[in-house]
Amino acid sequence: MSLIQSWRWFGPNDPVSLQDIRQAGASDVVSALHHIAHGEVWPLHEILERKKIIEDAGLKWSVVESVPVHESIKTRDTKCEQYLDNYRKTLEHLGEAGIGLVCYNFMPVLDWTRTQLEKQLPSGAKALAFDWADLAAFDLFVLNREGAEKEYPTNILEDARKSWDSMSAEKKQELSEIVLMGVPTEKSMTLEGLSASIRRYQSIGKKGLRDNLLYFLRSIQSTCERRGITMTLHPDDPPYAILGLPRIASGLEDLEFITDAIPDPFNGVCLCTGSLGGRKDNDLPAITAAIADRIHFVHLRNVRKDLHGNFHESDHLDGDVDMVQVMKILIRINKTRKKSIPFRPDHGHQMLDDLKKQTIPGYSAIGRLRGLAELRGLEMALERYI
């Protein structure tokens, strides 16, 4: 029994079609109703409509990524219970539609964060990248966050000043838009909104955010168990506290805390090798082995880091993450399961004909097709010896 090869699809407006996905060799689709505002209930008829579109194309909608967790839940404010009720209703509808695997994150305010969307590689392809000096420049000179300079090493502060002074007005605007982007197909955060959220999270801190995650999970537990839904928490990306915002899913200690606190089977993890791979002390094979029983969905992606912790997304089999060892462990885990674990090639370089097209950052077709082909070949080769 092999791992399930899946592919993220942002819906009918995605430049990558379902036919493209079939030609890439994936059998399953990872999708979500991105057009519905965060916190609102997903109507059953819309879920069924999306499912039918996918199935009519000869594919299966096996993972929802994601049902966004509203900020009121993350901060547990006065509207928390209202949005928890909405979330439970959406889960009820997903269960009724026969979709039982949900990926979500608990990152405050922003989704995955990068400082560059088109880093030029020696091959001519383009990659997503994260640079601490550029983030610090945004923090200090755009966001103007109080006390921000105390959170960066001296060398990063110096590089941030040099970087900012050398940037054109267009580059400064581009950096701001990239950091504030969040999910590429959804509405970006505003500077005012980000500043207000940062102030709110100062009083919550890491412990408070952890407590709020556990409250969220306990609040949806009975719905998940009744409907046969498994929740998979996506790690923080990057796996560091940034812009004064706490992080609670950045390494093995965090993931073990969350899974130990609520050991029930519905509470699972989405193993994202790229997100966790952005931190120097994260040993991905060791993390995979340690939380093996709780992994129900996998994002396979690789990164290359420098001495300062800056990174760019590398080829799937060529980076700091030992993908061979991770795949070996995943194959062993999968052999113990009644249902195969779905994985998807996460992100991909913009390359070949896609360099001439307007693409969703990280989600162009050809780079992910290459990644899926490499990962498929790796799995098939390793299965012969396991």
C-alpha cells in the first residue's frame, strides 16, 4: 500500500487545472473554499459542488486545506463561541459530504511568511525565500513596531539598514505586500490590522496561544469524533516567532506538547518538512519518527539555509532536509495504517513555461510536477528495500 499522491488546487480560478493535476500523476486533490470569508459556515451544497467538480475530473477530494481558524478563536475574544459554532457546522457539513481529513494552522494573523517570491536560482528558475534582514527592515521601517530592534542580533540590524537604504521605492512596496500577503488567493492583511493584532498577542503570549489551541480542539472534539474527522495541525512557517507574534508549532517539543495534551486520535499533525526544515535544530527524520502515530497528512518540501537562518525553497530532493530518511519512515508508518497517508509536493519552483505565466506563488504547475515525479520515484525505489 503506497502513500496517496495528492495536489493542492485552489478551485476553479486556479491557473492549474484539474486536467493538469491528472497529467501530473496525482490521484487526489487538496482543496478548500477560499472564496468564503474566514469564520463563516461552509454551506453543504457548496462543498458538494466542489466535490463533484473534482470527481467529474477523475480525482478525489481527500483533504481540506484548510478550514481557517478565525482570529477570534485564536485570541479567544468575545466572538470566540460564535466562530466555534460556525466551525463545528462546517465540520458537520464536511463529514456529511464524506470528507474526513482537515488541515489547519494556528499561526497568529499571518499565514506562511516570505520576504521574496521570485529568488533567482542559478538554473534560471525562481523560488520563494525568507531573509531575516529584509523581515527586520519591514519590521523597523514599515511596521515601525515598538521595541523591534531589541529582538534582532546586531548584524541583522546592520544588514536591515543597508538593505532598506539600497531598496527602490518599488522594492520597498513589494516587500510590504509580500509580508502582508498571507494565503496568496485571499485578502491581504493591512499594516493597521497587523499592528493591532501584535498588540493583542502581547498579552496572550505563547502560553495563552497554546491554551487557546487546546480550547479550540476540545470544543470541536465531539463533532470530529461523531463525523469521523481527523484534524491535522500544520507547523509554523517559518518556525520562529516573528514580528512580535508568538509561535506554538515550531518544533518537536511543541508538537509533542499538543499531541500529548489531547491524545485522542482526532488530534493529528500535518508533517510539513519545508516549514519545520527552516529551523537549524529541527531534525526532520527524528521528528517524523517521534510523532509517527499522529501524522495523517504530509507536505514534502525542501529548503536550503545559510548560517544566519535565511532560507530558500530548494529542489524537493536537494536541500537540508534528508528527504530519503523522511520517506523511509513515512513508508514504514504507512504500512501500519488501514488508510494510506496522503502527501503532496509542497510548493515548487517557477520554471520553464511557467516563467512566462501569472502563477500563484509557490503553486505553479511544472515545479510541483517535477517535485511529485521525484518523490514518486523515491518512494517506489525505497519500497523495494523496506
